[in-house]
Amino acid sequence: MKLPALELSETPPQQLGRTLLARHVAMISIGGIIGAGLFVGSSAAIAVTGPAIIVSYALAGLVVLLVMRMLGEMAMALPGISAFTEFSRVGLGQWAGFTSGWLYWYFWVVVVAIEAIAGANLIQQWIAVPAWAIGLLLMVVLTGTNLFSTRTYGELEFWFASFKVAAILAFILLAGAYVLGFTSGAGPDFGNLVAHGGFAPFGVTSILAGVITVIFSLTGAEIATIAAAESPEPSRTIAKLTNTVILRIVLFYVGSIFLILCIVPWNEIVPGHSPFVAAMERINVPAAAMMMNFIVLTAVLSCLNSGLYVTSRVLFTLAAKGDAPQSLVAVNSRKVPARAILLGSAFAYLALLAQVFSEDVFTFLVNASGATMLIIYVLVAFAQIRIRRHIEATAPERLGFKVWLFPWSSYLTIAAICAVMLAMAITPALAPQFWISGLLLAIVLGAFFLLRARRAA
């Protein structure tokens, strides 16, 4: 099949404002990575992998780093792109931009509903109100925040992310002091990393299986590439962020999980219960469970806030390209795409109601989003290869920021993501997510070709 001609011209200036500061975008990128998947979800990964999960996080982090590096390279070479999903359109054609955009929009509207439910369940421990009512209230409040102004969203996300970063740094300091023997009184102790069956009690293959589980908790950093479009220097901001994302992954994920496994025997960590709480209780931090519930609630609200933001911007971009109703391109007096925000939140409200009235429907919606980020990342990687080769041949001066070891690193990234998807397909617990996500992909592609046929008629 012949690939479409590349169009490397800059996207015309959009109507969105440029009110986000560099500190906002930096914290948005951190907030996209740090969520309940780290604070609670890591317990399940530890339980099935053991201490070797540290390596799984490092490998998954490397894949995400390479994808972010690709986005940084394309952002510098193609200034003016307002959403990272549009790089797929430039590199692979209209079908890829349509597919990436709608899959990404769907992924985040479902995440919004999931986070609203998670936040409601946490708050319900303190307030005797039905969870659905609390979730609805959370969505209404944060929808209002996003409607008010982009700067308001950025400021709120800055403080949400700052709190999460402060909490993790405090944990690393306390846990590090204990592991090194400063507060334990027993000297440095790393014995739990190799006790209870060894470093990899389930074998080396469990490390690769662990990557399948943890890679989803590391997605979200790409939100910063969308937020950067509303900052004064989008391309430079994105490139700078992609240089530091690996440090955040190492510090926040690998570092904190390493310390937890030094303090708590891996076989004592209970899936569904925060390993951070287990570690803090072991080192006698008072009210550990209550503090962690508050931190997780902050992480949930941060993700909910960003989900509402990113769905609106992707939908705005799709509309600007003719892939969504043109009425969604409109912005209000504060340069906010209000209609796109309301449409995205409306779908999330429906997903929330599905959880109340039909668990089967909600489970189907969640499963359909299971592999979508991996599909989007693969499209990004293929687009990057084609764009890079075209620019090297026609305008090499645009490549001020490059992916390392090209093209092998790009091929390796594609192979790694495809391997994860293949593993999902043959893993009984994850297979439904893979196949239903495939069905969603088929529906989106079918919608594209149907729309194109109608336009051609």
C-alpha cells in the first residue's frame, strides 16, 4: 500500500489561549505519571512478580521514555501541532490521525469515570453519601474548573501534582533513612530483596509479565504535549520535558518501589492494599493509612482533572481537522473549548451511570480502553520513523532534538509494545481487554472509512 505524502507545514494557529506557564506544564507531565496505579495498583504487580518488579518498572519506563523522546523530536521538527495524536496524521495519513484522536478521547473519558468512582469510594469512608452522588459532584466541580479557564486548570493541577511529588519525596526520605539504618538502629538492610524465594521468585519470565501489568500505570506523560500547545513556547517545552521524564520515572516509581521491597517482604504485600501504607506502618509512621487515603484521593482528583482537560483538547483538534462536528471548534471568551469539554464530560457521566445501573456495560467500556494507549503509541512510533526519514532527506536542519540510536530504538519500541499486546492476548486475565480494544479499533476505523465514503459521494 502506498503511503500518503507527508505534509510538514505548520498547523495554522488555533483559537486556544497560551496561558499555561512552564511550571504548569512540568507538573502536568508529572501528574500524568503519578496516580493510584503507583500508590495502590503496584501491590498487585509486586504480588505476582516479587522484588524483580523493580526491573519490570525500569523496562516499562524505558518504553515510555522512548515514546516521549519521539514526541519531543516531532514537536521540535513540526511546531504548531496542537495534540500529539496529530503526529500520526502527518506521518501516516488521515486515517491514523482520526483513529489516534478518537481512541485517545475514548480512553480518557473512560478514565474520568473510573477516577470519579475511585474518588467517591475514598470520600465515602468519611461521608455517608451514595458513591454515585459523590462521583457526580466531583465531576461537576472539576468540569466547572475546566470551563472557567485553562489557567485555572493548570494552577489546580500544579498544586495537585506538587502535593503528590511532596508526598513521594517525603516517603523516599523516611524509607531511605530506615533502609540505610539511620532510623532503624540495625544498619543498612537490603535482605528482603533476595529473601523469600530470591530476587525473581517466579523466574525471569515473570519480569516480562510484570511489564504488561505496570506499563499502563506509566502512561499519561503525553498529556504534557497537549498542555504545552497552550504555553508560550510549545515545542521547546515538550523537548525539555522529554529529557527529564526518565528521571521522574526512576525516582518516583523505581526508587519508591525499591525502598518498599527493602522494608516489607514482598510476600506480605496484599493486592489491592497500598504497599506504601505497609512500608510506613513497618517504620512506625503514625496514621499511615489515613495519610495515604488522602494522598490517593489527591492523585485521583488530579487524574480526573487532567482527563476532563485532555478530552476536550483532543476533541477540539479533531473538529479542527474535520473529524468531529465543526461546532466543537468554538471557544468562549476565555479561549476555552467549552462545547468540547461538555461533550467529553457528558460521555463520562453516562459511563458513571453505567457503573451504577449495569456493571456489565461499565466493564465492557473499561475493557475497550485496555489496549488503546498501546495502539496509539505504536502509531506514534511508525509515524516518527517516516517523519524522521523524510526530514533527514529534505530539511535536516529541523532536527534539533533527536531520538537516540535511530532507527533501531524506534523499531525496538514498536517490537516491545507489540510484544506486550501479544502477551495480553494470550494471558487469560487480560485477553478480554485486548480483544474488546481490537473491536473498538475496528469500529473507529470503520467510522473513518464510512465518513470518507460519504464525503466522496
